[in-house]
Amino acid sequence: MKDYDYSQAGAYFITICTKNRECLFGSIVNGEMLLSAWGVIVKNEWLRTSIIRPNIVVDEFVLMPNHLHGILVIVDTDCRGTLQRAPTVERFGKPTSNSIPTIVRLFKSTATKQINELRKTPGEPLWQRNYYERIIRNERELERIRKYVINDPLKWSLDIEDPERQKDYQNTAEYFKRMFEE
């Protein structure tokens, strides 16, 4: 949201996709995500978010073959009453400490660097240029999103991003093409 302070206390639903939606982080087998070595790096870096930032809680999250869904909660640690705070609106080139844009940017950067070292591709983009975020407005919405995140691997076979499903679409298209050509 324009002019929203993404460093203020609250819960945020984040989705980050790989570049070209490439399936790099593992595969779904029987509704369960099996992580690749690159997926392990991404998972560990996501979990480190709350370790290196004491005011951030990593809530429910799931790493999928080509994206991550996660809920981050910014906890208000200011127990001294209302104090004047420094400006916290992100401006291009001027990151705000512990804001959602800064957290996502640093997470993506760190995971990319480690994965590129492993695959020997320095400077190669790993992620889509941006990410999706949603401000979670109430407890009911938080529970609904948690349920969505938990169940995402179970729905993978229905997702067009699933390479097996893409093969089915391709085979179906080829079948109909041949059928109408004959």
C-alpha cells in the first residue's frame, strides 16, 4: 500500500517466487515438500530472520518448488511508551531497518549468494524481481492464511506451476493438435 509503514507492528503474508517460476527448491511427493540443497538454504535463511531480528517472528511458512509463502510478524518492542520514531516509509535507495521490504531484500540477497556459490553461477538472479505482500488485518484472516500455507503442498498437483501438470497440458495439446490434423 502506498505510504504504508511496513515497519510497524503487525502480521504480513509474503510470497516470493523464483525467476521464471523455475522449480529449484525441491519437489512435492505425496503432498509433502522434499527440499533440494538449495531449498534447505532458503528454509534456513527464512528461519534466521527471527534470529537476527528480535522483533520479527517467523510464523507459518512453506517452501514450495518455485516459491515461498510465509507470515512474518513484526512485534512492537517499544515498552517505554510513545516515543518519536524516525521516519519509516521506504524510499528507493533508502532502506528502513526491520521493514518488510528490507527484510525481504536481505533474505533474497543472502539466499541468492549462497545458492549461486553452490551452483557456481555468481551474479545469476534467483528470484523474481519483486514479491507479494498482504497486511493481515485480523485474527480470522491470519487463521485463513495459515491454513492456506499449511495446505499448499497438498494442492500442488492442481497447480499449473507443477511440471507434471504442465506435461499433461502439453500432451493434451499435442493430442488434440494431431487429432485435428489427421
